[in-house]
Amino acid sequence: MTSTRLELDQLAQGLFFWPVRALDRGLRHAGVRRAVKVGVDFCCGAAAVVTAVAVSEGIPTVGVAETASLALLVGLVLVVADGLGGSYRAIWRYTGMREAVTLSVSSTVVLGALLVLRGLGTLGMSVATLLLMVLLVLFLCVSVRALRRWSVAEAKQRARSVVGGGTASHRVLIAGAGQHGLSIGRELLEGAAPGVELVGFLDDDPAKHGALLNGVPVLGGVRDALALAQGYDAREVIVAMPSATRAVVRALGRRLEQAGIRVRAVGGIERFVRGRDVHRPGNVTLTELLDGAPNAPTAHATADGTRRVLVTGGAGFIGSHLTRMLLDRGYSVRVLDRFDYGRAGIEGLRHPRLEVLAGDVCSSRDVGRALRDVHGVIALAAIVGDPACNLDPEETVNLNYTATKILIEACNFHRVRRLVFASSCSVYGASGGGALTEQSPLNPVSLYARTRVLSESILFDRAGDVEPVVLRLSTVFGLSPRMRFDLVVNTLTVRGVADGGITITGGNQWRPNVHCRDAARAFIAALEAPAERVAGEIFNVGGDALNHTIADLGDMVAEIVGDVQIARQRDGNDLRDYRVSFAKIRQVLGFEPEWTVAAGIREVAAAVRAEPALRDYQNPVYHNVQALRQTLATPRRRRGDWTAAPEPASA
């Protein structure tokens, strides 16, 4: 019930300031919230009895004392039944099917108790009256929860409509109501950052709680930052506590960022002067270092007027589809690839608007050359997958994280408008339960997932004038010019066709899935969408109907391929287990997958049957791990180890 403060805070500005603030503080405690829920359900039960008796029997006929006793009994039975069913552990504003089942069971328990009393002769009312009581109990309990859900939704909608004539704003909390926090707040209130709404301050000084600073309330303590940020729908927390230790700031930031809330800390001048914070060149953008040098590029179009897009990793599993789609849509495409997995993805592809650069995204020189006259960037280059990342953790961090820092700084210098970044739904990790949204807590359980989380953070922190868009991809499947057989759907399919048997380890783990062509379509949609819809946003990429357990995928392969034996093994060491919601990308970008998993299985199976070379699915060319093992066999760590990208030229 933390979000109750959205409504309470509006009342707190008026006549009932102190009583409402006291109630607001009380609702922060789980025990108080449960007590309120118990009281509401008890009142629903009692009200149902009084109403039913008044309508059917008449209170004078039954007696006031008897009616009151029965109301007390029904209220207690309802509370006990709901408590045993877990209703008071649930969040009422997220009431769903489980809560509806709990209420139905509780109402049945109440009916059973009333019928027992009637059978014993203790209760002399008709069965019709008892049924009316139970129906009223169910109706009132459901109505209260529905009203709660509606009120929170309305309060959030009103809060989002404060800035920009009803358009959604970037809502911010400031942790620290001291000199630094007030200065930042004053700048925001004066319109220094259009589209940013200051929701409130957080401060651990109890004397400040409830106060208005420049018309903005101090909502509570820093220890309640997560609950308050979620309750007020804040997307970012600015930590303006220069006297706080790094450990405190990091702990706060970790807690908030795991819930999908962005955090930025503001240091104090005293720490800088005394040398407590070491100045790092990485804190300054390339544009700032060069101070707007006159040779900073500004052109984003080719000689024929078409827009140029850079695709890093453009010869890969998704990139080979994306490159072709962009060319078909009239873009000039520049591919930057290290070709660790060979050139099959773009082998034989010739087009007057295609340039291919052999280079390394970890090299600022190669990246700088590739970004010349580029309008947008789609960043696919990475070591993908847990086994591949574990081969060489140092190289993984270098390619998956350090290269991201190089890319975002170079994009700022070259004045690139849009950067669409390939992340992964694996950032959710071991997160069993309901469907996860972009705001769900992150729980990465692998090096690959951790590098994706860090890269997302650095993109947003150093975005500057670039419009970053992050796409968290589901597990990809399907046929590609650069074929992979180390992805679960493709692996099961090729083994089913080639070997006539597949092995399922565990099987209960959920995975979201998306076809490689659909993934390419999503990148184009993010590249072309208006900035007000996508800039600074994260989108899960896939479809709700494409969430499947590993066991379900195995059964689908066996059914579609035919004559496939399934060997099932006990759970292995794979901790990843997550179902994902794709409502945001559907609502904002209108994106819906065109390929089902079943269609992808048929596609791959047909290709394997038609092409004998694909039956050799253990060939390193089809596996990231095996290909990288060969690539990394000869260490390449020095500056000149990778061949520098040549000047951009047509392929």
C-alpha cells in the first residue's frame, strides 16, 4: 500500500496536513498495512450480514443483538480464511486471478460455517438469506480491491500529467535535502531540464519530513528510497549527499538499480579539493576534451542523400538479417565486424550502399573511423552467451563493457543521433514468478548478464546528446546466413533431425524466445521511432506467446520433426528461469513478432534436411564457444594485434 501516499500527499497540503502525514508514516510499516487490510475485510463481512438481514429477514425480527453477533462471527471467519489464503501478504493494487480464487474460497468457507450453524439449530435464518450474505461478502471484498487498484492507477495518471500538458514526464527524486539537493531542485523547478519533474526530496533528518522546500515535499528518509520511488513512479534518484561515504552511496545505488531505477550521485567540492575523489579522464566526454574542435563531424548523409547506419557485428546471427533489411529500406549501411565467426553472414552480399570494415569495437581508432558521417548506430557486437563469455573473462569485459564506453563517447563526438543497443533478457536471471517487465528487479547470474547490466548503465550515464535505446533480447532462434546451433531452439531442432533424439536437462525453466528476423525488425523500429517515445528507454523484445519452458520446446521439436526420442535428465546448474512481459514494446512501438517458435522449428528443420552441411552441427562455425576458442588460442592483447579498420569504402 506504499502508493497510497500518492493520494495522501495531495491531502497533506491542505487542512489535514499533520493527521494525514501521521497516517502516511504509519502505512510505511508492513504490520500497519496488514492491520488495515484485516479491518477492511472484517467490515466487509459485517456489512454483508447487516445488509442481508435487513433485506431478507428484517433486523427487528432477528434482533439487534443477534444480528451484531452474527456480523462479528462472519467478519472473524472471513478474516481468518483470507489470512490463511495469503490475501494479506499480497499487494491489493495488483489483485489478480490468485486473489480472486482466495476470495472465492473464503466466501465458501463462510457459507459452510453458516450452514453448519443452521444445521445445529443455532441459526434460524433461511438458506436464501445465508446465500445473500455470502454473495455480498464476495462482492464487497472484490469491490474494495478493485477500487484500490483503480485509485492507484488514477493517482499515478494524475501525477504523470503534471508536466507538459498531460504528457508523461521524467520523474525524479532527490536524496538529500541539504544545500546541494536544494540547489539542484531549484534548477529543475526553474525549467533547466524540460520534461523533468521533481517529485520530492528524501532526507534522514526527521525534522524535515513533511516540510515543503521550494514547494516540493520532503517525502521521507533515504532508507525508504526504493519504496518511495516505486510508489511515486520515479524513474531516477539523484543522490545529493556529498558527505555520505562511498559505501553508503553504492549500497543505495545498487538497491535502486536492481529495481530498474536509475541512480546518479553528485559529489561535493570539499571531496574534490582534498583529493578524496580521484579525477578520471573517463568522466569527461570526447567532445569536452576537444572543446568543440572545428573538425568535429556533423554530416550524417551520403552524397545521394540517404541516411547512413553503422551496424557493429553486422555479419552475425542477427546482424546479417539486419544489414539486408536496412538496405531494403533505403539506408546506406556500414558494417564494422571483427569476423570472429567468419564472413558467412554477408558472404556474397554486394550493394552500392554497403560498406564493410574489418575492425575491432574495442579500438577507439576503428570505432572513430566507422562513425564518420553516421546518422544512427545499432550495436550488436559482443561475446554472446554464458559459455562463450566464460572462455576468457578479461576479453569478455573488454568487448562487452569497455567497448560500450568507447562507443558512446565516440557517438557523442561524432554527433550521432540514435544508438540502439543490444542487451539481453538474461539480466533478469533467476527470477521465477510472474512475467517480468522493464521495471522488474535485475538478478544477473552470469558474467554475460552482468556485462549487459553494466553496459546499459554506462550508456545512460554518458549519453550526452545521443538518444540511447536499449533492447533486451529474448533467446533468439531461426535460420540465418550466419547459422548458430548453440541456441536452445536451434540446438534441439538440428539434433532432432540429425540424431533422432534430444536431451532435456531440467525442463521447468522458462525462456522467452524471438526469431532472428523479428529481432532485426525490432532494431529498425527502435532506430526509426520518434525520440519522445524511445530515447532513454528500455524494451524487452519478444512476444508474450513465445514464453516457453525448456520441456515445452523439446515437446514441440519432437512433434514437428517427428520420430524424435526425448531423454530427460534432472536439473542441472542452469539458474536462469524467467518469463517476460512484452507489453511495453507492443504499446509504444506497435511491435508484434511475426514468427512463432513452431514456425522457426519447421524452418530450421527444413534447412537441415535440404543442406547436408548443416547436419555437421558440431562444426565450430556454428558455435560461438568453439569458434572463439580457436580465435582466442593465440593471445591478442597489444595495441596492434587487431588489424585497424581501413578508411570507409564500398564493399
